[in-house]
Amino acid sequence: METEVLAAASEIDFSIWALFLRATFTVKVVMIMLFAASIWVWAVLIQKVIQFRRAKSRAAAFDRAFWSGEPLDELYEQIGEQPRSASERIFAAAMQEWTRSHRDDGGLIAGAQARIDRTMDVAISKERDRLTSGLTFLATIGSTAPFVGLFGTVWGIKHAFEQIAISQNTSLAVVAPGIAEALLATGIGLVAAIPAVVFYNKLSRDSDKIIGNYEAFADEFATIMSRQLDAA
């Protein structure tokens, strides 16, 4: 009897595709959702890696131009009205406020330093939003995907027990396929969740470093502007 059961079980296709096709509609929907979320996680990673590398390289290029000794007015004119990088946008925002703080007679409007600082803070906040966009999705998938997969597993096991009750047969050939289909949902959930958590932590640290560099530049630039304001 045991030999017959094992022979019957060995004839069942346990490939991932076969398990997916045998799953119930609800479990299939769960698997498709988790698979799509996993692809989206990798897409966010690739997009963010490219974005962060571009941000770092452009920030380094701007720092070289900023500290080259070139007059700030000329650097501002070179950047123009459409800055390419985050550092240029922060710099341009401060220079624009600096220009607006001059009266027609050449004097400075009171509170220029505070307005310039606030302008750079707003610019940095916008850059932070750009860098961190998409990270919330990674955090959401990392925290919810295992539970969504578990839901698919519970539903699949429920269906497996229903089939056992209908067939009134508890042999391995009857039990194994349903359990395997159910566990596949949890496996896909983990495949989506684990990279999402790892990528979220890594990208969050990288974005914090980049934002920290922007804030350091803003502090240095604010010091330079403060000296010029005091001299004026």
C-alpha cells in the first residue's frame, strides 16, 4: 500500500508552474500580486541606484566648480534657470534669494540671512522627497508581503483539507499537492519581502548620506553668505 502511495505521489508534477496552475483562484491572485510586487521591488532598486549614482557624481562636479575660486555670480549665471543637479538647485535657490534681497539702491533688505537659510532648507526638503520617493513602497512590501503570502497559505491549506474531506482519503498523494501549493504562496511572499527590507535599509542609509552632504554644503554656503552680509 505504501509503495502504491509513493508511486502515485511521484507521478505528480511539483514544479512551481504546476503548483501555480493547480492552486485555487484566490491563491493564484495572491501569488500574482506577490510576484508583481517582487518585480516592482527590483525595479525600484535599479531606479534608485541609478538616481543615487547620478546625484553623487553631479554633486562632486558641482563641489569642484564651487570651490574652484570662480566668483559665485558667474557660477550662478553658468547654471542658469534650469539647474541639473540637486546641489545646483540648492545653490541657485540661495543665490536667487540673495538677488531678491537687494534693494534698488544696492542696499540689503533686513533678514536676508534668515530668508536664504529657509530657502536652502526648502530646497533640501524637496531633494529629500525626490531621493526617498519609492522607499515607502519597499517598506510596505517588506512588512506586508509575508502576511499576504501567509494568507495564501492558509487559504490553500483550507482548500486542501476540503479536498481530503471530499475524497475521504488522507494518503500522501492527496495531501501533498495541496500543502505544496499552499506553501508556495508563503515562499513567494518571502521572496518579495526579504529583498525589499534589505534594499530599504541600504537605500535609506545612502539617501541619508547624500542629504547630509547637501546640508553640509548649505551650512558652508550660509557661512560664506553671512560673511558677505556682515561686510555689506
